[in-house]
Amino acid sequence: MCFSVLTVIFLVGFITLICYIRGVNVWKNNIQQNFPPGPRPLPLIGNLHIMDLKRPHETLCKLSEKYGSVFSIQLGMKKMVVLTGYETVKEALVNHADEFEERARVPMFEDFAKGHGIIFSHGETWKVMRRFALTTLRDFGMGKKTIEDKIIEECGFLINQFESFHGTPFDTLMSLTLPIANIIVSILQGYRFDYNDPVLRRIIHINNKADRLLGTPMVLLYNIFPIFRFLPGNHKTVYNIVLEINAYIKSTLMECQRQLDTNDQRSFIDAFLSRQKEEKDHPNTHFNEENLVNVVQNLLGAGMSTTATTFQWCLLIMMKYPEIQEKVQEEIERVIGSSQPRTEHRKHMPYTNAVIHEVQRFANIVPMNLPHETSRDTNFKGYFLPKGTFVIPLLASVLRDKTYFENPEEFDPRHFLNMDGKFVINDAFMPFSAGRRICVGENLAKMELFLFFSSLLQKFTIRPPPGVTDVDLTPTFGITTPPMPHQICALSRT
């Protein structure tokens, strides 16, 4: 544990002791009528003492067994409501979308987004930016053949990358992120990078570092006690990473601005700049540089990390379960043969489709979801939630819901297959969240996962490095949950 975390814990503990001596009882002063039940908090630190700071979703899942699918927890002075299980999360995010559509204000995210962009924006800014992003991404081929062709082209570069290792062990983190990054970059900027380009590799490296640091105890403590922002720690490292990524984006915008032809828009950035030009005389326009930088940052970061992390899990799990890998390869040979995999093959490949869905469920890469906030006073499941209530729709509890998944703790493709071996979608499959804040890149991610996964397993068999007898599926921690650092061997099947 780093020095800064110890410092915060000491300071908070000292203040808590003083409050006990003075007889302060925050719990009684803050109880709200008909608010969801939860564990009794201590003064100032709340329920921080019972939380696993590295894997808080596990603590929350255990608490739901005692307090039900809607309960409260207090971290520091902030009361939060946790929603668990498919039925409850769906009812909130889908059936009560108006009440739960707002994004919670988290100090770390507010520091660098300042309400701009898509993921961490609020109100009208969020609505305008999300609508523009969805429309423009579709215009540039998301979910269509044009983007499929780009992914297939990138599959060729990825296969060449794997072949270059000649069956020797290598770490997959950079190799699998490069093609995913190139797809979103080609949409945003209109061109791809060479895999050895130092700019692309630097962006991937620092983006992955930020993802890891955002899930560390120091950042969690900073979000609970932002008064300690003056202390050194991971929160400042993350902020500096965001500044570096934003500087790269701004330099890209300058180049795009110089080459802009509003009659020949070649990228997402071109489309935004053209709209910005149209609305330059509108005093309240949302099409400004702050929103553009943050939207590009949101799409770049999310477009790289979540899909690449899932892709890492795909290959690791195939290494863990060679019998499942073999069945996928048999289906590829039967349906596709030596032809190039395309999205049209997916409907004829129920087992491969089930395996990919089960990886997304089992890997559970965004277990905490991103927090929501009630947009108005709300009565939900018999409880009263005031406007501005911090809400955690716990995705880990949905993807492990025992009512919908027979073996939730096990990797089992049968969760997405019926008795006849046909693919069936499970209602509780919610890795992209749900409702109005659902991931804007869902369709792109699904296409990427199928094409990259089937293309690689068509060409290679994934095996552990020599001497490795047990494949560890324990996740590490971060804002996403990638696998532990590991190596694979990709053996050519030809």
C-alpha cells in the first residue's frame, strides 16, 4: 500500500476518533425516512472499514445477501444506493430510465471531464453529445459492412503479428490492444497506425495504466474524501495521463482543422468540426472544443480498453479449457473452412457465439458499472430516493445472477445454448450496462470480438508457455478487471 493511502487512512482514523470522543453520531443525523437499509456506518468513514478496496463489488454482492436487492452503504459522508440482480437493475435502468439516467458526480471524473463529453457529462450536454455520437458512428459504418471490412483488414495485421512470435511465449496486452485501437482510431481520425508507431503504443500504454490506477484504493479514497487532493498519489498520476492524452487529441484536431473539407468528411472529428462550424454563431452550442476533446477521449479510451480486455480473456480462457477451444475450431472448420470469417457466419456458429458471450459474462470486466444518479425524487421498490442519490447498478450481481445462470461462478457456454445446441440470448446478459447510458460502442464491440476471435482460432491454437501447468483466471483490479499478466503461445494450425 502506498504512503499516500496510509496517510489518508491515518488522518481519517484520527478525525474519527475525535468525533467519537465528542459524541458525534452521523448515522442518526443522516437517516432518511424510508431510505434503503444497510450496514450501520461509523462517523466520517461510514462503511469504509468493511469494504474490500481492491474488489469492492465482492463486498457489495455479499451485503446484498443480507440487505436485499436494494440497499444503502455509506462511504465517507456519502450515502449510496446499490442495486443488485437482473430484475432490480433492469427495472431501474430500463423501466425507470427517466429517473436513473443521470451520471453521478465523482470527484476524479469531474476533475478531468468537467461535465463535458459523453461518459461523464450531465443533462443536456450528455443528450446532445450522445445523440451526435450515435448518429455519426453509424454514418461512418459502425455495425455495417464498411467497418467490417476495416476489421477484416486489421485481422490480417493481427495474424501477422502473432506469426512473428513463431510459437514462442508472448504477452497479449499490447498485441491485442493494437488492432482494437486502430479500429476506433480509423473512425475518429480517418486513418490507422502501424503497429510499431510509438505514438499509438504510448497512448495504449498510458490508457491501460490509467484504467488500472482508477481502481486502486488511493483513487477510491480520493473520491470519498476529495479534501485530500493535495496528497501525492495515483489520483494525480491519472490526472496527468488524461492531460497527456488530451494534448495528443488537441494536436490531432489542429491537423484535422487544417485539412477540413466540410463537403468531404472523412472521420468522426471531421463531422464534429463541420457541425461546430455550422453553429459557430450559436451562443449556447454544445459543439465546442471542450466537448470534442472529451468525446474523442471517451470513445478512444472505452473503444480500446473494454474490448481489448475482453479479447485478452477470450484467449486466456481458451488456453485454460483446450476442449472448448477445440470445439470452437471444429465449428469454424465446418462453417467457414479456410475462408475469411465474416459477421454473416455468426448466425451459423452457435457454439462460438455462446463462448464469446460467456467470456463477456464470466470476465465481468466492468463489475461496478459506472455510477448513476437519480434525476428527481423517486419511489423505487418501496423506498424513497431523493433527487441526486448516488446509485450503483451492480453489473457483477447481474452477470452472476443465480436465477438466470445455472453455474454463475463457472465458465460454461451452455448458459447461452438450449437443449438442441442452438444459441439463445440470456436476459441477464448485460456487460454493456442497459438503458439510456448503455455503451455507445456495443455493436462495434460485438463485431470486433467475433471477427478477431474466429480469425485467430482459425489460424492458431492457443497453448500455455512450456512449464506452465495451471492457467490462473484470477482477475487483477482497476476500473476494468483484466486478467493477471500472463503469456501465451500461438501455434500455427497450418
